[in-house]
Amino acid sequence: MERHQGSWKVEGEEEYNIGELVIDNDYIEFFVRGKSIPWACTFIGSNGEHPIKVYAKGPGETKHRSLNMSIGYRVVKVAMTNAGFQEGFEINNISAFSFEIPELVDWLKINSVSIGFTEANELFAIEEKIEPIIIKNENPHIEISFGPASPFMPPEINDRVEYVVKNYPRVHVSYEEMVTDERVYADIQILMRFFGMLIGYVSYAKDIRLNIEGKDLKTWIWFNEDFSHNLRHLNGIDRFRTEYSQVKDELANYFENWYTFSNDDYFFLPRQMFFNSNRKREIFAEDLFVQYVKILEGYHLRISGDEKKAEQLGIEILEQLKDENVKKVLSEPFKKAGSSYKPKTVAQWIQGGFLSRITLETRLKKLDEEHGSIVAGNTEYVYKESNADKYFSAIVKTRNYYSHYKPDRDGVLTFGQMCNSIDVLKCLIIMILFSHMGMDIDTAKQIMIHDDKLWMYTSCMKKDQDIEG
């Protein structure tokens, strides 16, 4: 955790006040004395060596306040540079950026440094020259290349008697046109989620450096955002979900497909809800179960096209219901039922009925059949029944019980069964996401049956003769 206490001022003003900036990887807090500013604002200060700009959106809660009589702010991002800051809340004219994902070092398993001896038996360190790993050719160009972990020598190192050689893998992104920091944020999120899926978990985006057009010096940026994936249940001895050597031949293809999928707004909500549910924050098991079922339901509504069909049906039905002859026929029955005839409301009822013609249970079964039959395959292990239909029915009843606060618990999963079912549903969602990478189902099965955390739920797929044990 870094703490930078010093003098800070609101950008564009002259008065300085004592303030403190706290940076703990992807968690940032800022508090400063002086007047409270209720709207988006920026502050200029320093860490003693380099100018720093804090981008905040009004007052907010803080956990690590050490400065009394100060006001905490909701930090969006922090920038540091000696090249001068652009005015305002946005950082423009970014041509490229790079950052580290700590887990990449061990996932790649590439030795980037070594040691040797001269003829005089003097020890020396070698920085290996490693070809970049291209994961996207253009628009934007993305590669993993090796280089120093930091341009600055650690202050504790005395370079008269010691020197440190580090050759870390960094993700480099280059744009064909100038972009803003909003695009950088979006692309970091896409990359972190991609490697989170392949590695099994990722922690944070480290040491983000921006190249800004017309600036010789780089700008460092920290986003106050949890980019992590699947960290909640790590125990320190976890294996990665895949290894680089296992997927390297298809890595660029997988990412190209993933990049397209990640920029498809049609799937935004189910995609966002899954990754939001697997960040560091704690979440109740009941809420997570309901969330996973909703994700699967929403996903099937999209791939089946039912939502678009229902929307079009609603538009066309509404036109018919507005007809005067139809109004005359239907107004009387509505009046007898104690209601008034409202074409828009009736059209919405018909639209809803169209969507509900396919039950949630059916939607779950169809998705399961297309992606490895993981739910059906866990019927006996989780539900202690041989009839998969009963397990699907119990999943739906449990979702309805917790989602709609139903008074009747009949047919609802026990708490233990529900917790196991959370992981079963998670396996199904992962299989679906792998398919959006362009991964064939046999490859996805092979990966999932060896997953360090989920193997007990995916081992049912070993029954397929094409899958190795």
C-alpha cells in the first residue's frame, strides 16, 4: 500500500490543502482538507518526485483515513507524469499502453533471464531476447513482450554493489487511431477477463503506462476498479486452468473471437453479471445462485432470438389492438372483469406470454445439452436422484423461491445442494464462454475436467469416449 501525504489543490485553483492519496494496487482512496465539492472534480498534488492528478466524483466513504478534518472522495482514477496533465476529466490522444498481469509469469513458463560466467569466472546476468507473443494483429494490435518490470531502480538497491535484472512479460496494446482512457479501461477489462478464463484467476492490472501522442514521457495511470477474477477461494496451491503451451497455437484466434464477443452489447448484461459475481467482494450464496440462473436464462433469450421476436410481436399486436373495431369487441369483457381496456398493457401481456411459452427449465436443459450436459451429469452427485428432470425442476423452484420470496419450500434444494449447484451452473457458464472464444467443445471439456476447483463437477464429461481421464 502506498500513502502519499502532502499539499493538494483543486485543478484550476491556487489554494493548497493537506491531503492524502492511498493506492493499494486496484483500490484507491483520497481525502483532503478544505471545502467539500459535490460534483466531479480533479486534484493536483505530488508523491514527492512526480506530479499526480486525482480524478474524483464527489465525496465518498473511505476505509484507511489517517488525516483528521478531511473529506473523502470517490476516486475514479489517478495519473502520474512529468509531461504535464491535460485539463479536465478525460485523458485523450492515447496511442498505446502497456501493463502487467502478475499471473502471466507462471502461466507462460518462459525463462526470460539466466546467469553465466565469463572466462575470468565472473558472474553475469543475461536478459534473454524473447519474440513477442501476438494475440491480436490489428485494430488494436496486442502482444505480450518481455522487458524491465519498472524503469526505476528500487530505492533500496545500492547500484554500487548490486543490480537487479528483471525481464517481465507485459501486455502491449497499440491503436491505429487516438483513443481516450475510457477505451484503455475497456480493453484492460477485456484482457483481464480473457486471461482470467484461461488461467483460472487473475489479481489486478499492474503498472499501467500510457503513450500519449506528442509526449516524450509516459503517463502512469491507476484505475480504482477491481479487475480481478475468481480470487475468492484460492488457497495458495492452486493450479492454473490451462497452460500457455496447451493453448498457444489457438491463442490469437481465441482472443480475436473474445474481443468481438466482449464488444457485442447484445450480450453485455449476462456477460457483465457473471464477471461482476466473480470479483473479490463477498456475495451471499442465495444471491449468487439466483444470479447464475438469471445469466443462463438471459443468455438463452438472446441466442434464441425470443426477445427480439417478442418485441416485434408486441409492436404489431399493439397496432391491431388500437383498431376501433377491436376496441369495441374487447372493451366490454375488460369492463366486466373490473378493468379498463388499455391496448399498450394488453400488448405487453401478450408479449410476456410469448416469452413464457418456453419455460426456464426448458431453456436450462437446452443450454446444458449444447455445452457438455454438466447439469444433467451431476444429478446423482448433487441431487441424489437419477432423474435429471427432477434436478432441473428443483433448480427452477429454488430460483423462484429466492428470487420471488415464495412462501412454499416444496421441491427447493437444500442449502448444501444449492451451494454445489452454484459450481455446477458456473461450469456451464464457463463452457458457454469458452464457446465464444471459438473453442471446440472437446477442447473445452478437456480443460474443464482438469480444472483444479471444479473437476468434481466436470468429471461427468469423462464418460465421453473422446475425453481422456
